[in-house]
Amino acid sequence: MLYSVYSFYRNGFRSMTVGKRLWLIIALKLFVMFGVLKVFYFPNYLNTQFDTDHERTNHVIEQITMVR
């Protein structure tokens, strides 16, 4: 059964023409979103602002339980 599923998808991807380009575009977009943007626009705030795990934990608890 696993081999029949594998061969079904293998043959399907081999016969694709437009789909290969679409998968390439999707992969590039995911790389840009998670690889590039995360590094530059979402720095690790907790590691840069606090020295110990205890300080980080207290900050997160304060932010979660803060009444606005």
C-alpha cells in the first residue's frame, strides 16, 4: 500500500509542467518569510533584554497576566 501511494505521487510530480514552477514559487516564498524576515524583523527580544531564565519567565508571566 505504501509503495502504491509513493508511486502515485512520484508519477504525478514527474508529469507536472506548471505545478513544478508553482511549488518552486511556494518554496521561495516560505524561505523568504521564515528565513529572511524572521532574522531581520523579529529579533529574539527575551534573550537580548534579560540575562537569566528567571527574569525571562517573570517578564512573560507579567505580560500574560497583565490586565489592560
